Amino acid sequence: CASCHDPVKRFSEGRKVARSLAEQQVRQSPKAGPGPWYGLAAIALSQRDFARVDAALAQAQALAGGTHPFFEALGARSRLVAGDAGAAADRAARGLGRFPDSRALARLQGEALLAAGQPAEAARKLREHVLTWRGDAQLWALLSQAHAGLDQQADAHRTAAERYLVLGSPMAALDQLRRAQKAGDTDFYTASVIDARIREIESEALRELEESRQ
């Protein structure tokens, strides 16, 4: 068949089958709990059926007896994919008010604020989040994007360096810190932070370089 050799069509048909199975499951097992409805919402999002996402999440929430960070994150992601970044940011913020330990919501908040053209607010929120989750590369990447959007080049490179350190690439981090030194928009405090960070990771970067040569 023609679709057998078309990966896009096969993927699309696979999603239709998955949604059909999920809908069949929630109809046949009304007491199965919120899980199948959450799964149906996720499938509907992959098909950009945003009304169905909202309806399925409402059912999941009703069966769960309240909301859940997974529900809030999926709802916020749905708004972001639909092109309403402001609503996505608002929902992520409300979700974080209920579930401050949700890293997924923290990431979504930063992503949505950037998409909404609010880099200053994104940077403010993301600076708070990286204090909580210093080992999250995605949060550092988003914070770097926020600084770049504010034309704060030194801070953009400095935070990109932290991302590379989390990913285990001290040489790439050192390169970003060198770029931050040369950016020309640092104040005395930021320059001191960058210099101190370079001293901290130089030996680690040299070890990585030696290992790569070997």
C-alpha cells in the first residue's frame, strides 16, 4: 500500500489507532481512574485537538478528585502548542502555586514566557528555578535564551556555560565563559563571578582535553 512506505502517514495512522484504543478503554472501563483519560488527553494533544485535551483533562481531574502536576503541565503545554503562550504561562504559574516541586511546570513557565515575548519575566522566574534545580540543563538553556533576548550577552554565555557543565562538557563551558569575559557588558560583580567560575573548572576542562587527545 502507498502508506506503508510513507513514515509520516504511518505515524499519523498510528496516532489515530492509539486514540481509538484510548477512547475505547475509557468507554469500557469508566471506573479505571484518571490514567486512561490523561493518556487520551496526551494523544489528543499530539493530534492538536485542543478541545479534546481540555475535555479529557477535566474527566481525569474529576476522577482524581482534584488536580495533579501532570494535568497542569499537559494543560499548559496544550495552550503553548495552540499558540496562546500567555495562557500557557498563566496556567504554569497557577500550577506552580499548587505544586512548587514540579520541575516540568517550572520549565513550561520559562518556555511560555519566552514564547510570549517576556524575556525579563522569564529570566526572573528562571533564576529562581535554577536555584532549586541547579542540575537541570533545560532550565539553564532557557535562562540563557532569556538573557540573550534581553541582549545581556555576558549572562547569556555564563548561563550557557552552566548548562554545559550539567551535561558534563567542561571544555564547552569554559569556551562559553571565555566568551562571557569578552562580551563587554559585564559589571564588576558579574565579571568576578565569571573569573571565579573559570578558575573552578579550568583543571576539569584540561583533563577533558587530555582524555580527548588520548
